[in-house]
Amino acid sequence: MLARAVTHALVGLEPRRVEVEAHLERGIPGFAIVGLADRACQEAKHRVRSGISSALLEWPLDRRITVNLAPAGLRKEGSSFDLSIALAVLAASRQVPAERLAEHAAVGELALDGRIRPVRGAFAVAEGARSLGLELILCAPESAAEAELAGVQAVPVRHLGEAVAYLRGELQPAPVESPDETVEPELPDLADVRGQERARRALELAAAGGHNLLLAGPPGTGKTMLGRRLPGILPLLAPAEALEVTRIHSVAGLLAPERPLVLRAPFRAPHHSSSTAAIVGGGPGPRPGEASLAHRGVLLLDELPEFQRPTLEALRQPLEDGMIAIARASGQALFPARFQLVATMNLCPCAGRGDPAAECSCSPQRLAAFRDKLSRALLDRFDLVVTVPRPRAAELAAGPSEASQPVRVRVAAARVRLREAAPLRTKAADELLTRAVERLPLSGRGRARVARVARTAAALAESDAVESEHVAEALAYRSPKELAA
């Protein structure tokens, strides 16, 4: 007796069809799973058998059971195959209509008592089912809203017994409730920042033009506070961008059941002890790292020089290409990583440099070693570099400054202007940019980034042309002398 069920394995973000074949034959009783399954997948034998028994269904005691996960050359990882394996075994033993099962995809982990648990990647699996022409997917209730984002109808089942009753036509599961996306999570507000007008302006430029930003200065000046407020002035994601980000977070297992669609630009702030694989992605079955989880959003690296230099250098390619390619002997996984990099750092190891209330005690050798932690190539990829001074007492005692909401409105309007028609540079602006290349240590990449910041400044000013004052402002945000000295 042979029966089949359909599910999907994940290769990076891409769903690959997996046909679960269950074959029952007379012989010495046993249960084998073949098809390049990892340990977690092999352990499905115990979960499936216990789950079927707990659902008061019949386990074929006098049969040898072989489950093949095809294609055999594709590595299968994790527990997401449990539900499809259990249903294929039940279909092979004539307890579930095989023709009815063939109309569905299935994804979920089985508990020993037969409950169906959610698994990561339900959105991507549902996309794979839709590409095969399947319109129904059996899954845990927690995964139902996520799966329906892919354009298929989710069938939420809490227990294996419910799944069997549904396939037999004895039960109709409750419809999937649409999550309430109108309530937005609260984000840190710019009104909390006192003073720091130049840094606030740089933050607005970064938000409007998608620029990378480096905030440098002594401790306690509000660098991290400013960086954490960038997501609050970014507009909501476009529908296509929201689905793109949702797919990444689904594969990483980070979606909340009550808010499956990611509407806001993501924000990631990994610790400086994070490994290179944690930042750019990797592992035996490659998974997205922090750079991909920040796709279409913000990646904050607090205390930039404390990160390992190989980790920082690994970010150079995605900063240019917006993509991370992780190669393995079995193939290549591609992860989108078009993020805004925001970094903070002190100006010297003792943190006294740039602080009028402190004196730098660093020797020239120690200062040189500190600067060597950051390559010139990486620093050149920051469009905006701002020295954040210690705020004055009068600024700290002042009332709230401009809040995030009006800034977000200006940013959204500037993005529309840049998207519809980027402002053209005037002759005076071109001449100033040419002189800057000759007099400053400005690379070709640096020139292009200055031009981009100038276009953003013009868009924020609602100007139809990039004037010389816009180029001058962009040039003022290149590396300060404290970093270049």
C-alpha cells in the first residue's frame, strides 16, 4: 500500500517541493525514513507513532513502514515534515482518503499527544504550494494567518485527530481570523532627543535617501539613542516590500502569530560579540543572518570597532549588492540584504577624544591600532559621518524637540520626489563637486555617495534642482578630522 503527501523543504528562502511517500508491506514490523533526512527529521518516527496513537487512530503493527522524502538528493532538516509523514502513513493504511490528501499541502510538527505545533517558514511553504497549483494547506492555527499571506487557503488544525476528521469530511475547521494590523507598535520617538540638531538632520537625510550613517563621539552623547530612533521616521513598507521582509522573518521563525505581516521597516541591533555567521547568515542549512533580517530596514552596530574585523569586512559586499550569497557543497543560498547601516563609535579607545570635559590618554600607537580595526573601504561606505558632541546643560533642560511623526511625513514626501524624478545638479553644484574631488581624499565611490546625499537634501528642500548648497551640506557629512587624523 502506497500513499503520498506534499510538503516543502527550505533552501535559503526558496521552497523546494518534497513528496512524502509512505509504503506499507508485510514483514518484520519497523519504521524507516529515507531521503537524506537530518536527525531532527529522523526523530519524526517517534513523534508520528506516538501522535497517531494519541489521536486514537490505528498504528499498522504488522506492517513494515518505509517513508521516502523525495527528491532523495535534497537535504531535509527539522520537524516540519511530521504532519505530512503522519498523514501519508494514515493514507497508506486507508484511514485517510488518499485522493483528498492529494489536494492539500501540509506543514507542522507533531507533539507526542498529537497536537500540531507551528514551524518556521510556513509562509514560504505556502508559496511553494501555490506554485504547484495547490490551494489548501494543513497547518497549525498559529501558522494559518501567515500561510494565507501567500494566497492559499489555510486549514488550521490543532490536533492530528482534527486533521483526519477534516480529510474524512467529518469536521470543518474554524475560519482563519484576520489579524488586526491597524494597531502599530510604539517606537522610540525623536522628541526624546535634546539638542543634537546636526545629528538629527543627518538622521532625516539617512531616512529620506536610505543612506548609511556613522555617529562618532564620546560616551553619553546620545549616539545609540539617535540610531534607535531611525525606524520611527521611516515610512511603512510598500506591499511588495512587506511580503519580501515577511518571507525572511518567516524562514527565521520570527513572525508573531498575531502580526504575521511585517509592515514596518525592521530594526536589528546585534551585540558586538556576534559571529560572522550570525551577522551575514550561514550554518549547515544556511539561515538568514542579522543583515538579511534587517532587509528594507536598519542594521545598528553599536560600538562598531568592537566587532570582529572579518565580520565587518563581510558586510562590504551586501552594502554594495544588497544580496548575500552563501555557498555550500550542495549548492548556494541567496538572501536579500538591502539595509541601512547605522553605526556608533567612540573617537579613541579611552573615549576621551572629542570630549571637552575629559582628556585623551591614548598613545599614538594605541590610537593607530584603534583606527586599524576599521578599514578605509568600510568607512568609505558611510554616506553620512557625524561627530556627536556632548550636549550643553541648557539643551538637556529644554522641552521636547520635534517628534518623529512630522519628520516621517517629510521623509515620505522626499522619497516620493526621489522615486518620481531625481533632482538634476546645476552647473555650480557640479563645479563644487569637482573641486571637492580634487582637494579632498574623495574616491569615486565617495563622489557618488556625496552626489546621492545632495539629491536627498534637494528632495527634502522640495527643490527641482541640486544646488551648490546641497552639495556643500553633503560634503560636510564626510569623515570628520577626528577619524581621518
